Amino acid sequence: MFDCDADAGPPVARLDGRPETGAMPSSKVWSGSISFGLVNVPVGLYSATEDKSVHFHRYHEEDGGRIRQKRVCEVDGEELATEDIARGYELPDGDTVVMTDADFEGLPVPTLKAITVEAFVPEEQIDPIMFSSSYYLVPDKAGARAYALLRDAIEKAGKTALVKIAIRERERLAAIRVREEILVLETMYWPDEIRPAVDIPESDPKRDEVAAAQALIDQMTVDFDPEQYTDHYREALLEAIEAKAKGREVITPPAPKDDEGGAKVLDLMAALKASVEQAKKTREEPPAEPKKRAPAHPKGEKKAAKSAKPAKTAKTAKSAARKSA
């Protein structure tokens, strides 16, 4: 999907999907050291992922002027500068407690420049729902040997290190694991930040239905290859932006209609069996080439296309025959 932000926000994506020049998706976000017993490993923290969604700014449709938000005080209507703005916390009774920089400086943050290893746990015991963001831990030259020691020890033990780290004035729980010969830090949610599961209606499927579903899973099981998955929506959106920037009309083919008006399948067992057969055929057939979007037409060709008479379809031919009869 895309995001629309009237303020500064993330960098605008270029037509090739990469960030604008000057953006550093792998910039250092933290520097300090890993405290492992009496061993300190100096490291830098780098973002391991980047958001490639297409971001938009807001503009006045009539004259193309950029729309920006102003920071205005609702009491006196004065526009404020960034240094004049403080943070506040609204109490349940509606009152607000305003916090200054001095209030934050007095808070205890023991992990401000150190990643403290709290314990080592089996990786399968951590629910993936607790993971938030991923970062690469890169060692300084002076700590390369200690870094390699910690990496190899974690990998051979088959464990994950539970640590605490302070990022952007907030202490976070995190996990350190090994990925492709490098230590990766995964920030985690605290236990009280995980919402309880929602209630769902109870239903007991039949034994043969479970067996058929397992057979379908077996037919669809493959080795995971992330390169096979592409954001087709982002590609189509960038193509539409590029076509409009060059003054061409974007032609979108209509979506195919469902047979019988999209009737729902009521027989669950029949649907499972049909799905298994379809999965077998899909695995036997070679992968089909991705469909190409219809070419965008220049403005000059648009009028010519409208003036051309459409060919008679079978439906129009039948109606003409009825009229003549």
C-alpha cells in the first residue's frame, strides 16, 4: 500500500523504487558495546530493513501548491517553532503533565551505551509476535575478534541472547541471533504490549476434512525462496506514475468476472479435493510468464481510439438478428 503524509515524512520513492539520493537506508542508528560477562564488544547498530512503499505528499489540485501542516497553539493561535514545543502526557481526568528535557535526563537508563546480555534462551521459545524491528550489529576493528567469538559461540550453542538496549530514549527488550555470519538484533515488544488473542467461534472439523487439508498442504509445500515474491502493486503504481509523468494515458485491463456471480462453495470436502487436484496440476506445469500490463497510449492515440467504431460482438449480432426477425 502507499502512505500519504502532508508533513516532511519519509523520502519520496523514485520511479525505480529506490529512495531519493541522499537517503541512507543502512545509516547507523546507535553505537556502543555488547556486554557479555566481562567481555565488551564495541559495535554499531544499522537498520537491516527499509520501507519501499510509495509515499506521497499532498498538493492543491488546482494550482499544484504543496500543502504543509503548521504547528499552531490551540489556546492563542500562535505558530510555534520546534524548540518551543514540549511533550505532555494526558491524565485520565483530562489534565496534562508537561515534561521538559530536564525531566527526561533524570530517568535511569543503564543501557544507554551498552547492550547488556540478560540470558540465553532457545530460539523456538520466543514467539515471533514479540519481534518488532531488525538491525545488523557491525563490530569496530578493535572488537572484531571478540565479535567473532560471541557470534560463533551463539551459533554453536543454538541459542538466542536476550538483551536490553536503549534506542531513542527508550529502553527495549531485544534478541541477538546469527544470520549469514553476522549478528542480528531484533527489538521486541514487552510482554504487557502483546494484546490477548481474540475469541473465535469454536468448530470441530471432521477427521477426513483434516486429512484432505493436510494433503493440500503437502502438495503446496516448497522450499522458501523470498526472491519469488514481488510487490506487484508497487510496480504497477510506479508504472502509472511514470506514464503520467510522460503525459501518457494509463490503461488498466478490467478484472475477470467470477463464474456464476462468485457463488460460494458450500461443500468443504469437495473444495479441498478440488484444491488438491489443482495443486498437483500446478506443480506439474511449468511456471507461467507474468502478464504484462497493457501499453500506455500517447495522448494523440487516445482520440483515434475513441473515433474508431467498435467491432460487433456476438451479443450485439444476436440482438440485431432479433430486431430483423
